[in-house]
Amino acid sequence: MDNLRANLATGSPRDAIRKTLIQIACASAHKMGRRGCLVVASATEMASKDEQIRQRISRTFSRMQSLLEDAVRRGQATGEIQSRRDPEALARFLLCAIEGMGVLGKTGRTEEEMSAIVDVALEAFKW
């Protein structure tokens, strides 16, 4: 979470979002990605079975989404992000892309494949 917060707080919102997604894509394609993420593993395995875990995972995802939403709002305000879509919906979409890359990384995807996901995701922002 601290990494996400730090990445999104520096530079232009557009560059910060792009940098964040690229870092996650690269990490997901390497050894770290194959190990996976405790949050994703907990969400997929335990959240439907344990209310306390579901609530904790939900709070984590909400905090991540909030950081992403703030960056999107800043980008829309400066004109760097031309999409007029709802910032909350865009942030939720980014969160899905981020967590999805974590899942795909476990299957041994290449850095090129993961980077292509970033390119497609960023098209939603029309920049």
C-alpha cells in the first residue's frame, strides 16, 4: 500500500498511474509474480468463507481504490486524463487490472504479455 501511495503521489497523475501499472506488470511477470500476493490469495480463497477476512480484504481494496481515484481526479482536473468517465469507476477498473495482473503473473506470463495489459488498460483513459 505504501508503494502504491508513494507512486501515485509523485509526478503527474498520468505518469504516476502509468508507472504504477508498468511496475506491477513487470513484477507480476517475474519471480515475485509467480509467488503471488497474499491479499489476492486471501480474497480468492477465504473471503467467501470468513467474514473477518472478507472485511479486511475489502478495506484494503477500498484504500487502494481511493488512492487510484484521487490520482484519476487530479488527472481529470489537469486535463491529463481526458476520459470523463466516473473517477470511481475508472479507479475500480484499475484496481481490477492490478489485481488481475497479480493472478495472471502466477501462471508464468511474460513481461511483454503483462505490458500489453497495461497498454489496453490505459486506452480507457484517452490520453
